[in-house]
Amino acid sequence: MSAVLDLAFLMLLAGPGGEPPARAASFTFQDSAEGDLERRLADRGVAKDGQELPQEGEKAPKAQEPPATPPLATQWSIIDFGWMELYPRAGLAIFSSKYHINPSPALEIEAHAPIPWLSPASNPEGDYFGAFAHLNFAMIKRTIVPKLAKDSGIMASIAFGMDYTFYRDDTWLLLARLGIQYTTYGGITDLHDGGQVVAGFTAGLSVSRSLMFTLTPEIVYAKTGDHIIMGLLGVAVEF
């Protein structure tokens, strides 16, 4: 009879599924010590890792993210240097008769960038008005007889101005420019440094996405009415 009662008692403990009861969670002194440490730090407003805890009613501060760097076009609100192009060129400088200078070899480097805020509302991304700056050099020699005290040297010019793109697609470019230029003649006798007006245009033929061959005639007007015609061939390199 005792054995039957013992067997019934064990079956009652095992439950209907026949599985033994789950063991109670074990207790260790380490868990108790860590819990006590966290409660003490919380009372002082400090987390376990040493950071301060937010007080009641306060939201936890969000981690500060570094400010995003604005695109180059927004940093410069007038000129979009993100679409700057460089035009290295070489050719001839042809002088009016008053200069007494034969056609001379010339080199030029020009930088161009669009001015987006002058684009029409119908096409705000269009490349219409732009700004340019160029620097050119020419080796010149005056042919006046008798020989001058200094009849040869390097002519150097720097110019700034605006341009306008009449047409541009994946193949062709047609652009006109107008600006002011300062020229120095390197101390050649009877040639005076000074400001001038420069005008010209560029016709281009693209051979790749970032490379274009260009033809650039320019005319430079001096105060005296004399002029210089620059005939230049080059390439355009887009960044």
C-alpha cells in the first residue's frame, strides 16, 4: 500500500506531460553584489559604465552627429566651382601694325565655372552664364629700326570676366566671353603696361566625357585703339 501511494505522489509531481518540475533559479553572491552596486550607483545618478543617468522627467541626450558637409555648389552660392573646367591653349598672338611686332607664339590657361543663380527658372540646371579667368604669355620682339634699347621680352596678361554658353550638348560647345585684362610687356621700350578689354568665343568638340578640343579666337583692345588678336587651339578638361 505504501509503494502505491509513493508512486501516485511521484506522478502528481511530474504533472500531466510527465516532465519533472523546472528547477528554481539559482542564487549566487556575485549576482547579489552586482545588483547592489547598480542600485547604489543609480541613487547617485551614475550608470554602471561611469556615465551620468538622466534625471526623472528628462530625456536621455542623443549622441551628436558630425554636421554633414554641404556640397560645393551650396558653399559658393554664386559660382559653382563643383563644375569647374580648365582650358589649356597654345597658338599665335597677332598684333596691329602700331605695335611693330610680328606674330608671336602664345600660351594660355583659362578656368571656367557656371553661375547657377543666373540660369532661367525654366531650366535651373542649365549652363548659361559663367565666370572665367585666364592667364597668358607671349614671347614678342619689336621690329622697329633703328633697334630699340629693349626690343624683346615676355608679354603676360591676366583677365577676368563673364561668359555665356549659346549651345552645349554631349558633342558640341559654343561659348562667348567678355572681360577686362591687365597686360605687362616686361619693360620693352615704348610699350606701356595697363588695362584692356578682351572679347572672344570658344567652339569645342568633345571626344570623351571629360575631354574636349577647342578653338578660341580672342581680340584685345587697348586704350589707344590698338588691338591684339589671339588665335588659340587647346583642350578643355572637366573636373
